[in-house]
Amino acid sequence: MGVFLLSNSFGQQLPTTKADSLRDEGNLKLAIEEYSNRYKKDSTDIKNTYNYACALALDRQFEEAFYYLNIASIKDSSNYALNDPDFYFLIEDERWEKFKNRQIEKLEAKHGKLENLELSKELWTMGLVDQAFYYHTSVARKTKGSPFIPALWELKKILNKENLTRLEEIIERHGWPKKSIVGRRAANTAFLIIQHSELATQKKYLPLLKEAANNGEAKLSSLALLTDRVNLEEGNFQIYGSQIGGDPNTGEGYVFPLKDPENVDKRRAEVGLMPLEKYTSYFGIKWDLEEYKKNLPHYAQLLKESVAKGKD
């Protein structure tokens, strides 16, 4: 489609400190100074220490990034860091493999052995790669007409194509990655990669995701998001309101055409999505049902024009 689609998948948390805000503005040097000052005042603030490591990794300060990441992860028994796109520049460093192995030891000690650990590890990294450079794109957008945006999207296309090729090989051999086999985060990687693919690929794998979600092997919310994307790409109304666009005439954000908007929150709750009013607030959009229904014909026309443009 010719419009930018958004989903319930947030690459970064909303800024909560001055350091976070500086980082989101793209001022990594000052953000790192602020994280450093906060660390000196309170080295027990694990969230700050972790975010400090993230900023250092984004700034390609590898030695310092690994140092603070290890500190932040001492008591962490999750695989969150192994899937964090902020660490994209670290994954080719031999220290990343050592860090990954330590985290896996803690993860399995607490939660039990993963049935297919090697596949889990590969999918974690593929998920990290899938989400990489959205931070850089977000920063680039703050400069109107930035020449970096097209270059970043071209890079994303290359990474997405490589990921998709490998995922299709995995599905051919193992079937759709199941949560019970590879873990929740690794299983979700398959959805992330498919949602960033072409419509034909999305439609091809939607039935597999549906089967997995209905069997508790994938998130129902992921199924909802992909369903909405496919519907819109085909020119149909979405069901769950997960896709947000920008009016090309006014620049204002809006919820793409939505079927039965009166009951959208009931449908969202059934698949584990937050109420639409709260969701849209993250994009600076005030959800007003009556106003939305009044504007729905206009939004439908924008969708029709977008689909037609995409077919040109």
C-alpha cells in the first residue's frame, strides 16, 4: 500500500527520563552522558543500566556496551536482551555469543529446557534483525526530507528478504514455529517477518498462523494484526483497528477503515489487545467513535486510492 501502516508492536518504550528523551531525539552522546550520571548516582537502577547499554551499543561503543549489559543482566533470567534490536551491532562480536550462552543457562534453569534450543537461538536473532534500524528511521524522520530515510528502508528491505528466505526454509523443515517448541518470543519472530513481507506471502502463511494461534502456539494478537494488514492490502476494512495511517492531505493520524467500530474493543479484548482509545493515544490520536463514523467515508476513499496507487 502507499500508506505507512503501524501495529501494536512498539520498537521502543515511551521515554521516561531525560536520558530516554535525548536518545529518542537521536542525541546519543548526550543521552549516554545522562545515563552515565544516573548510573553513578544509583548503580542499582537496572532499567537505567540496561538502557545505558542500549545507547552505547547504538553508538557502537562495544566495550562499554557489553560491560553495562552484563551488569544489567546479572539477575535477569529472560531472553529479552537476545531479541533487542538495540544490540544489532553487537551480534557479530564473539562476546555476544558468550553473553547469549550465559542468558540461556539462566533462562533454562528457571523455566526449563527449550525443546529446540538451536532453532530458538536462531529465531531470537532473526527477530532482532527484523526490528533493527526502526530507531534510526524514527530519528531520521525528525528531519523533514531526510535523505537517510530511503536508504534505511532499502537496508530494511534487504534484511527482511534475507530473513524471509531463511524463515521459509525453517517452515518447510519444521512447520510454523510453535511456542511449545521454541518459546514465546522465538515463535513470535515468524509473525514479525511475515507481516513485513509482500501481500502474497502474508496470505500464504496466514492460515498457518491462524492454526497456531487457535492451538495456543502463537499469539491471538499477532493473528489479529496480520488479518488487519491483509484485509487493508486487499482494499477491505480491518477488524481489530490495529493499523494506523496518516491522511496525506492533512498529515493527521487516523485509524484505517474499520468494520463495526462500535464493537471493536470487544473484539480487541478477545485477542488480548488494549482498548482502542488507549492504543490510539500512543500515536497522538483521540478516539471518538461518533466522529470516526462521520469520517469513515473519507477514510474509505483514502484506502481505495492507496490500494489503487499500490497497483500502479
